[in-house]
Amino acid sequence: MKTTLVLANHMPQLEAALTTLGKPVLVCLTSAHAELRSPQLPYPMVTVPSWDAFAQLTALADRLRGQIGHVATRYEGAIIAAAFIRQRMGLAGQTLDEAIGFVDKSVMKTRLRRAGIPVAGHQVVTRVGDAATVAKTLGWPLVLKPRKGFASVNTHIVASKQELAEYEADGIFTRPVPASPFYRGEPAFAGLAHQPDGIVVEQYLQIAEEYHIDGLWLGGKPVYQIPGLYHLPPLKGMSSPLLGSVLLESTYGVGAFLADLATRAGTVLGMRTGFTHTEVMRTVDDRWYVGEIAARPGGGGIQQAIGFAYGIDVPTIHAQLACGAQPQVRLDPRPGYVGWCGPAVPSGRVVHVASREQLVAYPGVLDATVAIAPGQMGGPTGSGLWGGLAGYTWLHGDSAAHVLSTMGAAAARYQVGVLRPVAGARS
């Protein structure tokens, strides 16, 4: 039985699911993260300096040739590295060119636009100040982000040339994005001015609603495309008290439109077997744009919501694909609508949070998790979850609007209490 090489600094779901299936696993981490995870790993480990260290990735691939049957990851920052190793070993799966199309936002948007799929206008620059020149074509405001970023990390909206200059003078673009130990040092979290692959400058869109569509593909065709509506567009949601979304019907109305658009986008970028997570925006003037499409399962509480809504185990399906097995997927829709949400933990030391037992006792709650405990520090990176959430609660209701309307109360039930730091005090 050939081993699956899993590239994973901080997401154990894939290798854990492979282990549960009884499949041999070898985990590859970057050197800086190995010490954080190695004491807990129940399987062997290898390291590389970074996911961009192609000389070392080449040496690793050559050393492991014949021992590895499959290469997999669920982390967007390692998708190109996984494809590089896979191709070097001559293994089946996503090619390097396909991986680049799903990770490099400039390549992605160029390929989609050429295929007639609507995306925001964009240009790539190497210096933040060059965004002022781009504005002559795209206009103000502009959106600045890493060329190989993800999850709204390090994304900035700049309203004018004057604001751009003020942000530069304040050092906003040179400071790294606060990150948990597991993400610290990742290129996407470096200051925008220090991005190794350049900066994407995008046309700003006035977003009325933002959707995600999560797909599973086998042999170049989607087994499913499941749409969802975010409680708030993620860029706004990252600074709000809660994040969440509700799954929508995919066979008619806006859900069917979104599923078709996501399928077209995935086909253009060459998706054959694996997962996609597509972001689609509707603007205030009722235009539709594909924001981005990733070759991975969506994050947050989306995959567990899909499990509750359709009776499938996404981590197990991913593990089956990762070791070359052919999953048998049967959707068993639950009546009604399923969503998820979680409250952001304020900065400061956590002194109180509700228990899981308290959270699941409420009507309409399918399940809940708690990711923080008294004594931990809050803030955007404290819990390790997306947006620094205290945990996830999965909700069920008789309409999408009903589920969305219950998210505020569900988030408040966490009763997160923090002791806020005093300005100027020593920590």
C-alpha cells in the first residue's frame, strides 16, 4: 500500500481522516512549523524550508520516489508545492499549471476573463505606490491584496491617492498581518509591500451580497455544487462581531445560477478531481462577478454544514481522493436550511466562555464547538479559527432568512468575556 504525502502545516483534518481509513501517511511541514506540530503527530514527518523552496522540494521528491503513491493538501499556500512534487514524481493529480491557475489570482482572473466569465478588472504591481498609476485605468477606490493570498488576509481597500500615501506613511503596508504561530511566517501574512510574488490591484466593487459555492469533482465533472450566502461579505465580516453563512438550494433560482457559474469557472481552470470553493459577488447594481475560486474545500464551518445538510462526510471523501480511492457519494438532503456562525473574540485575556453543552441546548442548534478557554488571549489570531472566532455553531431553520436571522443570538450565546488590556500596561 503506497503512502500519501500530505503537505500540512496547521490543518490535521486530511491526515487524520487518512489514518482513520487505515491508510499510511507521511506529513510534510515547513521547518518553522515542525516544532509546533511534531510532538503531537502520530505519523512520520519530513520538512522543507518553505513551500517555495523548489530545490529542496525537488530533492524531497527524488528521495521519496517509489515510496509515495499520492500527494495531497487542503492548504491553499501549499497547493503549488504539492503539484510540483506530484509532477516531479510523475504521479496522477492536479498539474503545476492547473495549480497555478487556482492559486495565482492574476493568472486565475486572466484565464476566467478570456473565457467570458465576469471578474473584477485587475493589474499586478511590484510596489504599493504603483497602485496610483493603476487607478488611472480602474479608478478609485482600489482593492490591494497579495497575488497568492487567501481568506481575505492582507486585503486593503484604498479610497484615493491621498489615502494610499497616508497608509504608506503610517507603515500599514510594511507591517506583517497578525497571525497565530501556525500561520506566522507564511508569505501571505508578510507586509503587502514585501510580497514576493507581487501585489494584485483590483477594481473595487460595491458588493450587495457575497456567496460561496463548494463543489466536489470527479473526472472533470462536479458531483455537487452547493451554494451558500454569507451573513456578511467576508471582507466586511472580518471586522464584524460574527462570521457565518447559510446553504441554499442548488437546483433552482439563484442557487442554480451560482452552481452553473462555479462549474464554468472550475472547468476553465482545469479542475478534474478534487474540491473547489468559489466566491461570487452580486453588486448593488445587480451585476455578478466571480471573485476567486480555490482548489480546496471551503473553510469556516462550511464543510460541516454540508455534512449536516446532505449527510456526507467531507473529510472522509477528501481522504479517499487523497489516497486514490473512488468515493461513493450520495446526497441525502435534510428538509429545511442549514447554516453556521461564530462570534469573534475581542482582544484581551479570555475570562469566560460558554460550554458546548450550553450552546447545543437551544432549539435549532445542530451542534457547536468551542475553540477558546479562559486564560487564552483573544483577538484575530487567538483561537486559531478563521477571523479569531470562539467556535462554530451549526443552525437549522425552515428558510435561509430564518437561519440568517438566528445567527446574532447564536453568537451571543457564547458569552465571551475578556479582560481588556490597559493601554500602556506591561503584558
